Amino acid sequence: MDVAGVREEGSETIFERTSCFQITDGVPLLTFDPSVENFLSIMEAISKLCGDAKEESFEASEIEQFKSMISFISEWKQFYFCEWMPFCYKPKTVNFTYQTESAEAKNAIKGIKLPHFSSAAIPKQVEKLPHTTSALDNDDFVFHVGGSVWSLDWCPRLYENIDCDVKCEYLAVAAHPVGSEYHKIGEQLSGRGFIQIWCFLHLVGKEELLNPRGIALPRLVSALAHNGKVAWDMKWRPSDAVDSKGKHHLGYLAVLLGNGSLEVWKVPVHTLVNFVYAGCHTEGTDPRFLKLQPVFRCSRLKFGERQSIPLTLEWSPSASRDLILAGCHDGMVALWKFSSQLSSQDTKPLLCFTADTVAIRSLAWAPDDSDVECSNLIVTAGYEGLKFWDLRSPYRPLMDVCPVQRAVLGLDWLKDPRCVVIAYEDGIMRTLSLTKMANNMPFTGELMTRTKQQGLHFQSCSFFAIWSVQVSRRTGLVAYCSSDGCTRYFQLTAEAVDKDSSRYRKPHFLCGSLAEEGPTLSINTPLTSVPLPKQPLVSKVAANEARPMQALCSYDDYETRNNSSQKKRKGNPRKQASGEGVQDIEIKGDKSRQNVARFPPKIVAMHKVRWNMNKGSGRWLCYGGAAGIVRCQAISLR
């Protein structure tokens, strides 16, 4: 193996070609390099490019603190690269496809092999592929993280070097081990698991920096071990103000583990990890694979004989940002007050109350952190719909909104426009206008008589479950992903929220999609200028007809139809893209033909979508799911 080429010529850093970086069919590809020396030299080069803190700036007390918190894992090679171990993921073979103006044809780059922990830059087009492409001018990446992805979160930038035009973004990824794709809800799990921290570079200026190749591609910088087998959710502690103390740590990461525990880790920057590693490592260890002692933890939530397993969490947006809210598998909600000085203690929650009869899939704090009253308000979501609570008196909800008996899988509460965006298991997205609802509330003291749809309006966004939705606070773009492998976005406006009319709604666009083609995964890039047509409501037999739904039944039906020969759908690309997963069939006993939905393969499902909230990086979006492929791309603002 070639040694990583990072050398100095005067004041210039030269990055030479390595065997871990290559360009295959025009696709820049970076594979995992097991060499510790190569990793250290590359990360030193990245630190110089980004103007990160140098070793001389580390205080002795801070070094000693992290020495006591960090344990390097000696068995990482066996754990990740032995076929019988739970984190030995098989390579993925992918095709990069591109939508064209013609509905009958797609351009494609086929047969790109992505080993475990590898990444690739997606070329912008197939024709005239550049064979000397720099990754620094690319704005679309994919990387192979391993198993099913259920949680993603961008690291908030605590320290900003305003004199540097190269930005390093960090992304935390929770991927399940092999064989742990599905679990019984509420089951307590145990075993080795990892939270992955990836980084990549992007440019703000400085054209002369476009010479390095491979340096900017996403790479694994940390794999943080835990004993919960899986992580159901994780969130970085938010930070709006630039913090000079943030030079030596990435931030506080709260993690909900499969064993039912909550842990908060103080994650050090890689320069500090490498410095500690150089002074106390043992043979066979690697600075990327480590275990951190939590600075805050709650080992279990138990009430009598019943243990609650937390599934989703949120940090408070108030000025102190020291409250952690979690929703559990049995409808329980728990609240903790965070302190980084309680590492040796098992902390109990400040408050627990029952918010639903089944799992809490999503929850949120009121977004107005400047209002003292709002700092105590939250909303929870489950099968019983939305419930708004005042944490000072959580004995009954302030208000509940349950327009339909459908499970809510995701939500986002916004300050401007004042609304809650809600994603459902049936592919419907609803927007609750809090302004309109407040204006329609009576002031007579009498009981309010209103319909269930008061302040609500909906749109059909997918034929299948929408697993995640988030609104960018910097751009106002709403991104959502679903089990059909598609990730979409649209612009949210105050007119669309408050006037409740379809003519004010902005068009939806496709970010990208994932499809299964035999043993190969197809990663599709759409035409950026073509909006998606409105989704029709898929064949649901009318409520007054005494017959079961024929379409949404089983994966066996999908596979039977998929394996049979079918004629290609002809028409314009907009109709073709929207028609994937939809088919005209004749309902038994009914001669009329109806649109029905075919279940997509489980492996293409997208579970999580997250916007980058850092200054200058608001266009970056990441999403991942069952296939273990995460895509990060800069979304063009329209």
C-alpha cells in the first residue's frame, strides 16, 4: 500500500495520490485506510486547511480530563473486518443514474463498488466525465456506513475561524449491526455498538485550493463504542453563539441506547484525540476507534416492574440549553436537567408523565426561546395525534389535535411561520397553523366547538410512510424522506400556512432516490429544474364500500408483480418519476381499473433527514436509511 502523500514544500501543503483514493469511471472514490500513520497525517493536513487549534494550545488540565475519559479499543480490526463479527458489513455495488429529458432513458455509471467506510463524490453528469475531478468543488457525496441508519445529526460549529475559507463539517451517524435491522418495540438490547463521526470539507473561496484530490471526500474520523447494541436517537447539544472553549471539543452528544439508557458524551476534536493517542496508546489500537466515559447518564427509566425504553430526544432551545426531553416506547415522557459535572452518578429524571398509550415517535420544544412562558411548552406525537403540554403542570395536555387515527412519525415546530409540520405513516403531511388556530379560539369562556381540521391542511406527499421531516431554519426549506427511497423538499411560506390554499403552495422537488436492481443499488439524481407533480391519493376503497383494501397488503404481492414482465411506462419524466410504485390493476369483482400502490423493497427505505444549521452551510442536507448508504448534498436555492 502506498503511504499517504502529505508533504510540505515551503508554505504549501502537497497532497499526493494514495492507493485509498482513486477515480473509477469518473467517480472520485475514497476507501478506508487501516494505516494509523496515514490517518494521522491526513487529519493534520485537514486541521491546517481549516485553521483548527494546534497541540500547543491544549491546556494540561484539559488533556488530563480527556485522558481519563478516552479508552482506545484494541479489538477493532477483528470487530469490523472479520466476517463473523456483527459490524463486518459487505461491500455495496451501486449505480449512479441521472434523470434525462426523455422519460424512456436514464444516463448511468454502473458497477461502482463501495466497501465498508468508503465514500464517493457523485459526478454532476455522465457525459464528458472529468477524470481529474477535485472533491473540493463537489456538492454531492455518498458513503457506506454499514447497517440500517435510524439517526443522523450535524455537529454544530462551536468555533468559527473567520479567516479560513475551508469549512470542515462533522456528521454523527447511528448504524445498526448486521442482523439487527428489526427489533420488537420495547425490547431491551445489549451488546457492542458504535456511533460513527464522519467529516468532509467544502469551500467558501480560494480557487487555488482546488488542486488536492481526495482530501475533501467524507471519511470516518471516530467510531465511539457503547454497550447498547443500537442507538435509537442522538442529538448534539445546540449552540448559537461562537464559543472559544469549543476549540478542543466538537460538542456534547446525547444518545439513546438500545439498553434503555441515556448517555451524554463530550466528544473531543480529532487533534486532541491524536495527541492523547500519541502518549498512551497500546499496540493494535487506532485513534479512530474509542470509547468515551459519559459526562452525564441515566441507566434506566423504571416504574415498578415496567421499564420504559426512550426512542426520541430533543435538547431545549432555551438560553441555557440544559434540558433533555425524551419520548418512550410506552408513551412515557421524561425530562432531565443536564450537567457535565455528574459523570460518576446515575442521574434520575426531573419529571416523568404519560403522554400517549403507545410509542412517542417524535416530540419538540416550543421554538421561541426568548419567551419565558414558551420555554415550558412542548408537543408530543404518537398514535393519538399531537398533544401540547406545559411542563409545569403535565397532568393533562393544554390541547390535543387528532385529525385522523394515524401514527405520527415526525414533526417540526417552527417560530416563523408559526406552525407545526407533521408527517404521517400514510404518506400525508399536515401543517397546523398556530396563528389561525389561535385566532379562531373563543374568548367568551365557553367551551370551544370546532372541527378536527381547525387550522390544519394536508397534502399527499408520498404513497408510503414519511419517516422523517425537518425544516431548515436558515432557508425555510422542508425536507422529508419516505419508505419508497425518495427524499424530497419544498419551500414553506407564511401564505401557504396561514391562508390554507393550494394556490400558495410551492412545488416539491426530488433531492434523490434509491432503488434496488437485483443485487445492485441505484442512486438516482433527478433533473433539478423539474418539479414533481402533485401526488394523487392512492387507491383506497371508499369507506362506504364493504371490501378490504386490495393494494397495501404485503411484500409478497409486490415481489410477484415485480418479477413479472411489465411494459415500460411512457410519457414525460415528471409523470414517470411520480408513477414509480403505482400501478393500474383491476380490483376483483370490479371491472374498473384503479391506481394502487406497490410496496417498495425494504432496503430502499429512507429513515432520517437532517439539515445543516451551521452558518454558511445551510444548503447541506443529509439522509440515510435501511441500505446503510448516507447521502450528503448541497440543495440549490430556487
